Amino acid sequence: GRRTQLLKGLPATSTVEENSAAGVSVYNFTVTVSPLASGVAVLPTIVHSNPLAEAFDIESKGGLEFRVTTTGKPVLDYETMPKRFDLQIFVEDTTGRTDLNVLTIQVTDKNEHPVFRGNVAIQTVTIYVLERTPPGHIYQVDAADPENAKLEYSLLPATVPFSITKSGAIFSTKEFDYEKDPHCYFLNITVTDPDGLSSTETVNINIININDERPYFTTKQRIYRIPEEQSPGTIVANITAKDPDDEDFPSRLFYSIQSSDTHFSINPATGVLQVTGRIDRDVLPLRLHPNISLIVRVEDGLSSGHASEMEITVIVDDINDNPPECNPSDFRKEVNENTTPGIFLVDLRNYCKDMDVDPSNNQFSFTGLSGFGSNNFALESTVSGRLVMTGTIDLDNPTSPGVEVYTLTVRVQDTAHPNYSSKYPFYISFDNIIYIYIRIKPVNEFSPVFRNLSYVFSVSEITKVGSSIGRVHAIDKDWPPNVITYSIVAGAGNRDYTNLFWISPTKGDVRILARLDYETTQKHIFTVQASDHETSTTASVTVNVLEVNDEEPVCSPNFFSLQIPVDLAVGTNINGFRIECQDRDSDPRSFRYLVNEGNENSHFIFSPSAGSNTSHLILASRFDYESGLDTNWIYSLHVHITDDNLVSARDKPTHLIKTGTVTLSIRVIPNPTTTTTTTPGFTVVTRRENLYSPSAWYVPLAITVGGLLLLGLLGYLGLLLLTRLRARGPPERRAARAPLYWQLWIFTQSLRKNKNNLRCTMTKINTVFDGEARDPVTGRMYEFNTQSGARRWKKGNEPLQPVLAMQVMPSATENRGQGVDRAEAPSKKEPSEKKKELTVATKPAAKPQQ
């Protein structure tokens, strides 16, 4: 159907809240049908959803009002599902008009309760705390908000000796005494979002009894210093401790480091602290925090003994173990020619650094500026590393070396005495070389200029799409010449096409992108631009569309069927038929009408034949079937309508001519005669059809070969039969047997007798012969039925009969002696050259004589 605006209120955008139940209304709209429509043939339907989902449906509110609702399959979730759905809604009214529009639905967020994560979410967590344990962190509760809002934690009852931070960390607020305090605490942990929605879980805390006497450290020193990059196994400290319970006996203490540190380890039996991993002061985290804190623990039993802990700090000192490094180690800079001396190029210090932390170890200098043309450049100082230009370079100067790229090198060295052996055992020299490539850039001093301020091209409206219609050209005086790029900046489109023309960016060749139509627009004006990527200039281009006869005449009707009597008077407008033609680019007087095909004997013409957009079908000459001049009863006329009537004969060979076509089917009806109803009789009709065509040379060949094969087979069978009869008969009777030809003659006579006794069943069909005409070949009168086309010869004194009886005869020679009158009906020549012969006869009242 035709696309019209039927969906009122669409396209549109609506919102729906997440977790909405099924049946929630999302958006209301109405359907507007055309005045000729009786209603809606196809109700509004969601034909496509992006992304694919069945979360929405359309319900009727009554009449032509509808609403989009949620289905609940699935339930919308802002956090896990798409937040936007594009629904394509289709509708069709009873006249075939359709509409398709998009409803965009955005899912909005709804605040939901916070959710606990980890063990707290699936079970009641039990925490065990040893008595005498100092107050501190005992457990971390983890929860999340579906909307990623910031959560706050709280704890009840408020009288318990525990607290919880805003981040969910549970702390004990006192040192527990197993003998005096409760052995178990039940904490209700509540997490709340900014809107007040909360969730609560329970945490159990059990106090574990321990031995009250703990060992203590005898080592008083807490701070130790070591240089970085010490070898593994280097001793840092010797930690000692005693157990009061073992005052009079040697203590069996066990030492361990509680903090997660990979740099140091402690002997569990002796307490000797030593280096186990590489300690690099120049990398994180030691670069920012060179102090390593260790929690050393001493226990009087591996499983359930008394224990004490002590924190010690190891300070790592920096050494000069890193050479200066530059990244990148090469630089590429561009400087315009004729630049004033003193311009700053690059500050090398911004790209070089020494990884050593201590300022006395990370100082370096820049020396040794060298390279071809280095006399035009200089370093401000060895410390700053700022490279400046000291000379003027003009590429156009004949005395200039003509070098566009200068290669310079600078050496970077450490200021302090290096101590690289600890990190680089095979150290020889770590002088870094920086490469600097300076390109002298030509200056763009001239803008491109078009050779013409405006261009005019004339183009035929039938020019093929993609054809070149002209070229624009611009020049640039800069050296080396800049690359000029052409583009269309304005005016190259119309209502139907954004761009009717295209220009080659490099050659300026203008081509058409869509078919031009003089009848719509006769002139196109647009602006082209030539740019060297820095400056640009424009020019105007005018395209004049030249009119060409490219529209065909369109006539109505373009096909029609007519029936005319055979005796229609010459000059008659056949059935009042006329055709009317139109041509968008031709004058109504430019039409010529010509019957191109099917007008045998030129019976039909159009009047006027030229000079008008309307013409009538006229009978030009009478039909002559009696003399055999006319044989066709159905004419298929192909009428050509050309638009060259106003074109002179001299211009016709070069003028574009368009032709329209009209097809007419004309059936000639013989003159009907007076109909007299008589008693139905028998009619024998024999229809012969010759399908042979002169081009089918293989038909007689196949018949001849088949006949020869059949005669050979019959002869072979006769020989076998004769041999068998002679073998079976008595010897004395063989001589008395009649000759073979006599037997064959007797057999043939018996077949003829049986053949004359054949009878065919007759089927009577009451057919009214309501017309008569004269055969133009024989001159005899025949009767015919105007509906079925059945014909028969008319006897001299026999009235018109309304009955036709069909009888299929064995052959044309089997009715001899039966008193049947026969003659061939007028033949009709077919396009396939089939020849038909019609034989009609009436059945006699007397029995045929043999």
C-alpha cells in the first residue's frame, strides 16, 4: 500500500520504570485512517524491536486509540538489561494505506535495596576473637547497591563493645577478658543507601580463651638502615625475646613476620632478620616510601601458645646505581624557512631522567652538540638542555646547502660518580646519545588561483550518470608546488539529491551523479573550491541543461478489444474508439499515428493521422472474404505513436524520436441471417490437421524409416508363420493348400466385411446456426454459430438449422455409398502455418448399401 501518516503521535520517545509489572501503560497513540477507509485492516503491530525482546505489546483502548504496555516477559532491569528499546510499529487501513514509525522507550532507574555480598549474604558469619586481643579491626562487611550509590553501615545494639565504619569495617573497642565479659555477641549489621532503603544481616562474635602470659621482646632497637641492592642473606638485625612463663628455663620461642613482605625473612628459631629479595630504592613503592615496616611476632607455641608482636622499621638508603635515560632518544622537529634566530626548539631535560631518588645521585648534563649544520644551533647550557636556533636558513638562497633535514647529536652524562656494579656487573660506559632531526619546512606564501572566476558548461539532459561535463583548474606559485585539492562547497544538490555533481579532488574533473531533467531544472549553479590545505579560493560553476526529446508519448487506452460487423461502412469510427496521448516534452501537435503491424490489406487507419493528441480509429476499406482477399477474422494491431510530426525531414536523421505503443484486438463478425428452428439432425464432422512444417525435415525421414522397419518386421513374422504352418500340416494335404496370395485376398475381404459393420455412437449437441455466409473460394453458402464458430454447408432448399451433431469417423473413405454430402469449409491460415479442413455432412435416413 501507499505510505501515509496513519500513526498519530509517532515517532516519539517515552520512558518506563524498571521492574514494572505486566500491563503497565508506557505510551498512548491513535490511528488516523483516510476518509475512504472503513477501518483498520491490520491493527498496530510491533514488527521489530531493537534490541530483540518481547517486553512490550500493543493493546486497544477502544476505537482507534491504542497504548503500548509492558508484558513482564522479561521484567525490565535497568542494571542488567538494555536501557533503550526502539520499537517499529506498523499499521494498515482498509484502503491499503500503511504507516511504519518508531517508538523509543527508555528504561529509567528505580532505587533498590542494597545487597550484601560474600559470606554475609548466604549465611550467618561467626567471628572468633582471642581474649586480650587489642581493640582493632576484626571483620570487613561487603555490600553493594544496584544503583552504585554510596552506602552507610550501622551496628546494633549500640551497647556492645564494637563499632563499624562507613566502609563496613567492624572494629572491637576494648580488650576482652574471657572470665569477665560475655563469651558471645550478636551484631545486627545494617547497610543503608542515600534514599533510606536498607538491608540487615547478623554477625556472631565469639571470644576465645587464651593463656594470659605472653613472651616479650628484649631487643630495644626499632629502626634499622641498610643501602639498597644488598645481596640476599645480608643480616639486618637480631631480634631476641623472653617468655615470663619460662623464666627459670630456656624458652622455646618461635619468630615470624606477620606483615606481607618479600624483602626480608626471619629465622623462626633464632630471630635473625636477613635480606631475601631484591631491594630497589628507585622503584615503587620504595621510591615514595623507603621505610619498610615489619610486624615481628614471637610465640611460645606453634598452635596455642602465648605471643607478642613488635613493629620494626627498615630504612632503605639510595645509591647512584642508574645512568640517565632519555625517552624518546630521537626527536623530530620542523622549523619554517627564514625563521628568526633564537627560536627555541626542544628542551631535552623534559625527556631525560635519572631513576635514582636522592638528588645527589640523579643529576646529569648535556654536552657534545655535533652534526652537519650544527653551527646553526646551540645548547643554552649543559644543565638546562634547551636547544635553540642560532642561524637563518633560507631554502631559496642559492648559497644554501639545500639540506632540508639536519641531523644533530647530544651526549647525556651522569654528574655524580656512578656505582653501577651492583646492578650492572659488566658496566663499561653508560653515556647516552640523543639524535635530533630538524626539518626545514617550506613556507606557503601564495594561495591557489583559478584560471577563470566562473565556468559555464552545457549538458544534454540525457547525458549518462558518471559522465564528465567539464574541468576547472587552479594554479599555486609556491615552490615546491603545493598539492591542490578541489571540492564542491555549496549548491550542488536539489530537492531529491544531496549531490548532483562530483569533482575530482586532484584533477578538477566535474561529473554528474544523477540524471538531469530539463523539465524540472534548466540551470544548476554551484561553488567549487581549490585548497592547498592552508589557503583556498572559490569559483562559480554554471551547468546549463539542454533539452532533449527523452519522454515517450503515453496514450490511453494502451490496449483495447473491439468487435465489428463484416459489412461495416468505410469511413466509420469503429465503435467510437479514440486514443488520447500526452508527452511531457512535446507539443500536442507533434504526434503521428501509424499502424505498424497486423493491418493486413490496410483496412484500418487513424484520423487525424498526425498533428493532434487525440485520434479516432477509422475503417479505411471494406472486407472482402468472398473473393479470398481477406482471410483473417481477428486483427491484432500494433499502433506506434511518434512525436516527430513537427520535425523537418532534414532534421529527422539527427533528432531524437520517442515512440509510444498501443495494441488493439479487432474481431470481425460475419453477417448474421434469419434463424429458423428445425428438428435436430445428425452431423458428421471430420477434422483434419496437418502439423507438417517445411522446416521439419526430420518428420518425413522418421516416417520413412519407421515404415521400412515396420514392413521388414511384418515380412519376417509372415515368413515365420508360413514356415510353422508347413511344418504342422499333413504331407498329403500340403499340395492341396491354396497359394499364399489367395489366402491373403480371402483375409482382406473378411476384414472389409467386418469394417463395414462398424457403428459409432452419435452425440447430439443442440447448436443454433444463427448466421450464414458465402465461401469466397467455392462460392457456396455455409451456416455458422457466432459463439462456438461451428460451420456446415447449406443445401439449396434447406432452411437454417440450429443443431450441430459431432461424429468422429474412422477415416475419410469409410463412408462411401452412404449418401453423405461433404465439402471443405473455408480454411483459416494460422501463424504456425497449420492447415485445418472441416468436412460436414448430414446423416441419411436410409441404411447405406453395401
